[in-house]
Amino acid sequence: MSDVLRDKPFYDMADAYIALANTQLNEAKPSRVSAAALFAASRFNAFVIAAAAGSKEQMVAEKEAAVAYFLDQYEKMLRENIDEHLARFDQPGS
């Protein structure tokens, strides 16, 4: 079973965000839509970090580890998606 089929709900959620971003391309440049998506992701992830912290002190203590985790995850995902586009770059219709 492929990873996509194993975690279909995850990919469905991601596709919903991408679909929304695609609709915003009618009103804004891709770079602006991308910046808004990055801001939204960072804002939501800051909320997740805050919600998981038991106190302000705990949040302060875990801040750098959380930032490092999200930066690492984003880099891995970005590299994987760029590689996917590179693999299809010269194919018709891509």
C-alpha cells in the first residue's frame, strides 16, 4: 500500500489548502499567495505550540526546539516536492 493511500486524510487536508490557494491566484500573484500560505502555516503552528505548552515558561523553554522541528519538517517537505516537480519537469502536461 502506498504512503498516499495509508494517509489519505492527511493528503486530502493538504489538497484542500492547495485548492484554496489556487483560487486565490485569480486575485494575487503566486508569490503573494505563497507568502500568505507560509504566514498562515507559521501562525497556526505557533498556536499549536502554545496550546501544547502548559505554561508561558514551558513555551519559552521549548521555543527553539519547536522552531528547529518545524524548520526541519518544512525543508524536508519542500525538497521532496521540488524533487517531484523535477522528475516530471519535461513531461507533457506538467
